[in-house]
Amino acid sequence: GTFVRKTQLTRDSRTLSSFTESCKNQGLVPGGRMLENNLVALNSKIARNLGQIPGSQGIYMSRLRYADQKPVIIERNYFPIKYSFLLEETFNDDSLFEYLWKKAQVVVTCSDKVIELCHATQMEGELLQIPKNSPLILVKSTAYIQTGEPLYVGTQVMNGENFTLQITQGTIL
């Protein structure tokens, strides 16, 4: 018999890499579509995690990410206002990490993540081309740059049928 194998993306927790790098390392073509990129008032939790004052302005960016032209992740990130230059760009198929390096010599060196399960909302289902209430992997993260400052606070929802998260604990000898 013949079967069609779905695109399976693996994210290895031992390395810190962008979505673009992860795709390329697995022989997949990364892509994206900007959903939102605007100025917002930061709520108290997001502001606190970014080291900002609640109610202060920040940048909200949402993108749909593709692997081999298949939608696999919805990213929603908040940045401090000092990154307002992000409003000038449309990050469709471009790597945000590469742009931050070229524009401001910013490198993501560390990321705190919490991984949960959730169910697709109507909008998430439409974007990811799956039924509403389908199970999703939810990753909540705060990324830090080389100075130790937070770069962004955000979430990623990903279709678990297309995604594997590899987690390593302890020291590998």
C-alpha cells in the first residue's frame, strides 16, 4: 500500500534556534505570513515579564509560520517599545532573529518555556487548517538577549500532528 507522510517538524530543546533555522536543518522550506504588527498597551503580566511598566506601550506581532508551505505554528509575541523598528517591517518569509541581528546586533541567548496542551479556537483552526477544538501544543515563552534583558514574551500554538518537541533533562556525558 501507499501512504502520504505528513510533514513532521522536530524542535530540540537542547539548542536555541529560530523556526527558520529549525526548518532548514530538517530540509524543510520555512515560510510565514504576518497576521498583526502593531503598537499596544502592555497588560500588567506581560509588562512585568518584559521589565516594563504596566500600561506602557509595546509591540505586538503575530505570524502564521509554514513548513514546506503547510501552516504549522501561530506565533504571538510582545516586545518592549525600544524595538519599535519592528513596526517598519513585514515579517512574512523572513527570519525575525536574523533581522534583529542585522538591525540591532541582538542575539537570543536564552528562553524560558512552559509547555501545555490546549484546543484550537475557530480562528486557530482556520489558520492551521484543522477542525475547531483539535488538540494543540501551547508553548509560552520569554526570550532573553545577550545582555540578559527580555526580548519578547509570547506564545506559540502548534499542531501536534505535525510537531515533535524533544526535551533533554540532566547532563549528557
